[in-house]
Amino acid sequence: IREVGAKAAELAAAAGDKAGPVASRTAEVTGQAGHKLAERARGLAAELRRDQAAAEAEAASPAEPTAAEPTAESATETSEDRPGEMS
């Protein structure tokens, strides 16, 4: 029985020796992936904050008509108001 126990201990030690570098490498890769993920998450958070701030600023500012949007004055114009145009 002692011989079986000794052999089991030797096998466990050999497995530990082989698993150590693998576990170390796995931890290193996991750490690198974690750092990359954290960088992406920070970038995404900053982008979302910028978008939110822009949307809030746009909502807070008074709406100014753009060239594509007709104003009340231009909507009431007729061809008579614009010389040179014929209907």
C-alpha cells in the first residue's frame, strides 16, 4: 500500500509541475484579455457619454430652422410675391 501511495504522490507532483506553466500562461492571457476588454469598455462608455451630452445639448437649445425646413414666412409666399416666376 505504501508503494501505491508513493507512486500516486509522484504522479501528483509531476502533474503539478506540468500544470504550473500552463496555469501561469492561462492567467497571463486572461489578464491581457481583461485589459483589452477594459479599454474597449472605457471607450464605449466615453462615446455613450458624448452622445448623451450632445443629445441633451440639442434638446436644451432652441430649435433653429434649417434651410430645408420652411419658415412661417416662406410658407405664405406665393408666386406673386416673387417677381420673375410664372405659375
